[in-house]
Amino acid sequence: MNKYNTKLILMLFFGALLSVSVHASKPLWLFTPLTQTTVSVPSSGMSVVKYQVLNQSKKTHTLYLKKKLGIEQSVAPFNCPNPFTLAYQQSCILTLVITADALIGDIFHSPKICDQGNPLQCYQPSFQNSLVVTKVPGFLVEGTVSGLANGDSVTLQNNATNTLAVNVNGRFTFSNTLKNGDPYSVTILKQPVASTCVVTNGSGTINGADVSDVKVSCTLNTTILSPSLMDLALNVSGATRVITITNTGTTTATNLTLTFPTWPAGTSDGTTCGSSLSPSASCTITVTPGASATSSCSTGIAPTAGVIQITSTESNPVSINVVVLDYGCIYQGGYLFFVNDATPNNSSISGKVMALTDESTPYSWGSTGGTTAISRTDGEANSSVLNSPTYPAAAACLAKIDQSYFDWYLPAICEIGDGNSICSSLSLQNMRANLYQSGIGGLLGGTNRYWSSTQKDSINGWYQRFSDNLQEGTTKTIQYNVRCARSF
């Protein structure tokens, strides 16, 4: 090898080292954790960790997750595909599914995202945000359910803490694992409507292996009290709602008893039910809401439902949960700000709720260019149009999973406020009027601004400032706060 070639190789080698050093100090793509990043996973369990990946480079990069056994990237809708392409200031949600069975030891300082065009150009989260996975030993408690009627459900519980609803016959597995020597005790938390179930082989001590022989045997009842609703939500001072109780069994229910809760002030009830109910016969319960919400939940808390209890000599007891709601109550995952009380009187109200907190980081509306996300009132429709990493604010809401709800969206401008004539003329129920003005929800005032999902034009999107109800359009690439919403 001549001197020229040797010198060239050395220059390339030290250049690569310099490049790695620069990458380490100035990451071109930034990781922001959206979940806890230090997790313990039982030996037969799984866990999900999420990051927002933001391209801080002026260049567009096509990126991929460097493979590691036991960690897979979810490419479900609203997540980063694999590979994924990000232009400057674009981001997407990186969802990692961790499977303990596939892990080889514990995981430290992951994940690693690399440039497809330059595999040596890789970045990881900061040390404090790095993924740390500890695999812990654990044993499962499993069993079988038999005799459960089609469409019915039995709720089981292990050690009075781990709850599992089973709605089909066959195998079941509790989600929590136990250590060797731990006790287990499987009980029935809630009986099915149409059956009575008993547990055998339900208790013992973990002895170095999974428990697999728990049996839950159900026997069909001959008297079945079937309510038309198990949960009922009403609006303060709103429409009367009707619950129908039907005996769907083959024998008469005797000593039929209805026990009503202590209602919030002004709420009243009525019933056509007597002391017995023949097969195929029905009776009704009516609830008329007063002006006070359950548990005074309009102060920004979750209500404790009132329970209507229905019993007879021959059937399992039936419980119906009832809440009277007002703006500000926490319901279905968020703060209630919109109510539709015109639903059929044999059903609950419908409405919209605002997420309990802002998203963890500001987002841009998206890249410039025209879209059809122009509705002033329907953020759900707008967000479906913006279902792409190209539109980070909407994508953050569409990827949101909170309290088991996964149908969040970025609200439209008139769902947020009514400071501009495009909204004030509609008199639409909105977050500012029904939450911010009452000091509920932790929305930021001052000069803080929030994106809506409504496009103003190809360059600008509409934003809301809560402090003075300002609604204006501005450049889509600016990063503002995001507060998601969902309909129920």
C-alpha cells in the first residue's frame, strides 16, 4: 500500500471518529419520552414504551430502528413506520413493544435510531430518558371458564387486586405474575347476569411453575333480570331517562326489590316495577336529573356513581350505575365540555371531553400546503385528514392512549373557544367557556397558545389563546401547546 492510500485511510478513519463525536454531542434527531422508560417486565409478560422522535437536522432523513432481540417496533396507524422519513422539525411516535420471553438479559441505553443512508449515523435518547428494561421472574395464574351464556360476562379477581373480565368460555390468564412462594386466591368479583358461577382449585401457593388448573363453572339461571342499561349518564336539569328491566328467564322473579341511591339534590326516580316479574315481562325505572351534579363533580373531579340495586329470590342481583353530569366533571377520560342531551331517552347523553393534561411537548401544526381539514366544529373529521407524521399536533392526539381510551383527536377551533366571529356566531359549547372560565383543566393562560385542527389557509392554521379568547391564524410550522379531546 502506498503512502497516499495510507494517508487517505487514516483521514477517513479519524473523520469518522470526529463525526461520531459530533453526533454524540449534537443529536440530529431528538427523543422525547411519552411513557415511563424504565420498566420491569415479568418473564412471560410484555410492556409498551413510546417516544416522540423529532428531526432537528436541516436535512430530510430516512431512519430505522436498529434491531435488538425482545424489542419490536409497532407500525400500527398513528405510529412511525419502519423505516420512517422525517423532514426538518417533523416528528412521529416511536412505539416499542417489549416481549420478555425474547429478551437476552436486561436492556440498557436503548433504542438506537440510524440513518438508512448512513448506518454509522445513529442516535439514542439521553441517559436519563434511555430505555431500561429489567426482566423479572414471574409465574402466571390461569384456568378455564365453562357454562357461561353467550354474550354474558363474569368478572374474576386474583388476590383481591388483579381483575379480569371473561366473556367467553375457555382459557383465561390473569395479567399480573407472581413470584415463587406467593399465595394466589381466585374469586368472583361480579357474577354474570344469566348464570351463577363457582370457583374450584382457586387458591394455593406458587410452587416454581405457572398455575393452570383453576376452574370457573357457571350454571344458567332460570330467572334472569336483564336491564336495558348497566350504566346511565344524565345531564344536570336535563331529560328524564328510562331503564327497562326484563325477565329473560323461564321462571317468575319473586320478592323483586329495587334499592335507589341517595341522589344529588333535585334528582328524582320512579318505577313501574312491582314485587314480582313474570318471564318475558318488563317494568321500567325513570330518573329525572336535578340541577346538582353527582359528587359535585363540576368542580373538576370524577363522580362516584349512584347505584340502583335490583334483587329477587331467584336471580343474581343486578347493579346499575348512574351519574348526573355537568361541565367540568371528569367522565370517559377527560373534562366534560360539550353535552348532547337530545339522545333517545332509553340511552345516556353523548358529548365531548377534553384530556386531563396538555401533551408533554409543544408541536407544530405541520408543513405548509393545503388540506381539507377546514371544519370549524368537527375536530375528529379534521384529525382523520391529518393522520400522518407530517402533521405532528394532530398525530400526537391520534396516537394518544389515556385511561384505555385511544380515540383522541385534535379539536377544531370552535370546539376550543369562540373569540373570533367564525365561532361566536355558532354559539358552540367549547373548552374556554365551559372549562377555562371556571378554572378547570389546567389550561395555560397568559401568552400561551394552543393549536386547533382547523386549517386557515395553505400557510396558516388556527390557534387559540385562552387568556383573552384570541383566535387567529399563524404559520403551521410554529410549535404550540396541544390539548386533545374525544367524543363519547
